[in-house]
Amino acid sequence: MIVDATPRLSRIVTEVWKPLLILFVWDVIVTVTYYVLPFKAPSLPLTLFGSALALFLGFRDNSAYERWWEGRILWGSMINASRSLARASRNYLPQDDALDMKRTIVLRQIAYVNALRCQLRKQPADQEVLRYLSKGEADFALERTNIANGIVDGTGRRIDLARRNGWIDTIQQASFERVLVDIANAQGGMERLKNTPLPNQYRFFPTLFTHMFCVLLPIGLVESLGFATPLGSTVAGLMFLAVLQIGDDLVDPFANTVHDVPLNAMCRTIEIDLLQSIGDEAPKPLAPEKGILW
């Protein structure tokens, strides 16, 4: 996620320079053709076209931002549920007999959120899990198709084991289960966002209409702008291309780009809070790198 107050010019240029260069070359071709050939193109209702396109792009960007914001809300819920799970483990399980169980539940939750982060970004999760769990502890989850779900399933089994050992009663177990349900619901919402893209019409037609408008733009402006057409048309086209790119950037909040929800930072937050809850030394929070928080 970009945390700078204003985006860097270099980043903007990196993302749009190719279509902008093509647009500028086309603007020059149209301008030269206008003065060389005797045939003059008819005027175009660019104001009408631009207004309709702006409404279309605005509606699409709003839909994309809603997806991004929902992803952030779901991860906020995951942070809260992780803290609740650690607090319940610390308060419900006996201090002496179940000390290892407390630590196991906390470490499993840290491994779980990091595995979920990797799955959403389509990255290998095995090494992240093994950072917090031993090979034997992690085998059950690593054999599953959904590694993150395997970890939280194993956590539920250990809570049931604590109940059978007499460390917690059924009411306390039910309290644990409510937290695990909240975790599962948050994961399900994230997977829904990841696996269900915007409908094809939302992705195809805005791109098509924006490119068509950029092609028609110099044809409609050359009569009034003359030799300034390449500059004026390119600047106007940049505005529409930038708005189009915003929708593309926000539509997948877990795509592992600079525009995504900062999953690394939120997983580190969970790790810090949970380790400190059991008295372990915790790492420092992640800091932005060149204005980007991952």
C-alpha cells in the first residue's frame, strides 16, 4: 500500500508511460495529417463522449474500491479475532499444566495468518508455516489443499484436547469456537474476493471505451488546438488512462502489488501482539520502504 501523501512521479510514469507514449505518437500523426491532407475530419461531440465515459469509469472505480476496502475490513477482523484467541488461551488455560498448549495455540495462529497471506497472494506457504511450527506440528496442515484452513482446524482439535484433559470446560470451549468461527468467516470473505473477479463487462468495456476515446480525442481537438493538439490531447488522455488504471489497481486487494492491502504489516502486527501476550520477545513493526507498506 502506498503511504506517501502524494504518489511519486516516477511511479506514475512507470505505470502509464507505454499507453501515454502510444497516445502521443498518435496525436502527432493526426496533427500532421490534418495539415498535410486537404480532407478535414468532421467535428466530434467529445464533451458528450467524455462525460459518459467519466461516469462509467467512476462507477467502476467505486466498485473496485469497495472490494479493496472490504479486504481491509476483513483483515481488521482477523487481527481482532487473533488477539481474542490469544487472550482466551492465556486466561482460560491453567498456568502450569497447559503452558505448552498456550504457546502452541499462539504460534499456530501466527503461522495461520502468514499462510493465509501467502495463499491470497498465490505464493508458497510451506516455509512461512515452518518458521513458527515444527515439521511434525505442521505436517497435518501442509498435507491439506488449503493450508491455512488446515492450521486453524488443527487449532480446534487442540482446544478439544484441552477440554478432554480437563483444562477448560465446555463453556470455555464454546467461547474458543466462537473465535474460530469468526476467523473462518473472515478467511471465507477474503477467498471470495480473491476468487471472484469483477464481471467481465466491468473489466472489458471500460478499457475498450477509454482506448476508443483516446483515439478519437486528437481528431476532435485538432481543429481548435492546431499544433498544440499532441500536448492537449495527451494530457486529457492521461486523465482518463489514470482513472482506468486506478480501477485495475484496486480490483484485487491481495495481488501483491504496491496498491494492495498491506498484508505483511498486518501479519507482523498479529505476530507482535500474540507473542507479547505470552511474554515472548516480539519483532519490530514493519516500516514503509520507499513510501510503500507491504
